[in-house]
Amino acid sequence: MIPSIPQPRSFRVAYHVYVGIFFVYLMLPLIVVGVFAFNDSMFPSLPWGGFTLDWFMNDNPKRVGLFQDKRLLSSIGTSFYVACWVTVLSVLVGLSNAFLFERQNFPFKNVLYMFMLLPLIIPGVILGISILMFSSTLANWIELNLGLDFEFLRPSTFLVVMGQFSFIATITTLIIAARLRKFDLTLEEAAQNLGASKLTAVWTITIPFLKPALVGSMIVSFLMSFENFNTTLMLVGSDQPLTIAMYGRLREGSTPELNALALLLMAVSGTMALMSVFVQRDKT
């Protein structure tokens, strides 16, 4: 609906009703999950058994709270570890790729750009299986021919990091490149005319200009890594990230403890999203 074009009152009412229903559809499942995290019942469903914080703090073996569940806390630590590595690698490679594709001209540039986009098109399960088959084949060849056992090339945390990095780096490249495309090159040229080297000009002028994109890509990378399931499922070893651990728990039956965990993740994700908005506000 275009505000400048007069619309019948019935159309405006229908439009606002549609928008309201749409947001209720989006938010209602999240609200239900959050509410049942405080339900004093062994099952995350009606009837309401009263308000409780047991699903966060309780250490009773029959009703273990989130912060007392060592297995879930360990999986959160694994996911945090993986997400940190994926974020660092993806942002560094994304920054390099952005300068490469926006500032340089070289043969087959468009072809290489299309190859860079391929991980976004390939389903996560297929991507994970492909990486697993390649790394396992390589590990077996090295073991048979060189007598060396490279365990990190088999299902492991290392492969999870590499699998997630393979497509998240593409996303960071697109975010940073979009910002770099707006940069005025004459600012770097002016700095060089005043005696700065090319590297100094980039570091002191271009990188600060890219700060909103860098922070935004860091947040996107971290959240996408933390919540990734499809690719991770194919590559995970003995140390299970949170998504895999939650999947195993859900197969046994949902409990309000998982609702408490979901509420915590929603709060953290929302906070990081707000941080991204504040960093990029008035800097576009």
C-alpha cells in the first residue's frame, strides 16, 4: 500500500487487519514457548500448573533446570566455540573477498563470483554430505599411503566449523561488499596524496567506513552458526552443538526445560539484533 495514493477506508482496514494477523502468526508460537517455560508441569502444555522458575534453576534429578543441566550447558559451550571461529573466519574472508570483487578486475571474475554464491544455493544437507565425503576420503588416503591418522578430517568440531564457514563466508562477503560499493575512492586518493600509504589509507579511512557492515556481518555470522542444523548434523563428532543436542532431546519428548532454553536463545538473538540496528543507525 502506497501512503501517498488515496485508498478506500475498507481497503485500509483490511490491510491493517492483514498486517496484524501476519505478526500474530509470527509471534504467537514464540510467546507460547516463552510462557510454558514458566509452567509448573512436567509437560509444556495445558493445563497451566502455576508459575515456577524450576526449569531454569532447579537441580532436582527429576526436574533439572537449564542452568543445572551439564549436557545442555556443554552443548551451548560447543556452539559458542564453533560460532566464534566461524565468525572470525567468515568476516576476515568476507572482507578480503569484498575488496577482491569490488576493487579488482581479473580474468573469469564473474565465473568466480558465481562459484562463491553456490554454497547459498546448495541445500545444507547436500553441502554437509559433500564436505564429509571429501574429507573422509582424504583422511583415508593419507592413512593408507602415509600412515598418518588425521582425526580432524573425520566428523569433528573442525569439520563443523569448515562446513558452516563454507556458506556463511558468502553471506559476509555480500554484506561487506554492499557497503564497500558506496565508498568514495577519492577519500583514499586524498589520503595518499597527503603521504599515507595505500594500506594506511585503507586502515584509517575505509575500514572505519565499513564498521557497520563488519559488525552486522559478525552478528549475522554468529547467529547463523549458532542455529545451524542441516550442515552441522552431517559433520558433527562426539562434541554436539546445541542444535544437535536439542534435536536428540526432542526425539525423546519435549520438556519445559527446552522451552526455557528457547526463551533464553530468543532473548540473546533479539539483543544481538538490536545491537546491529543501533550500530548501523545513522551510518548508512
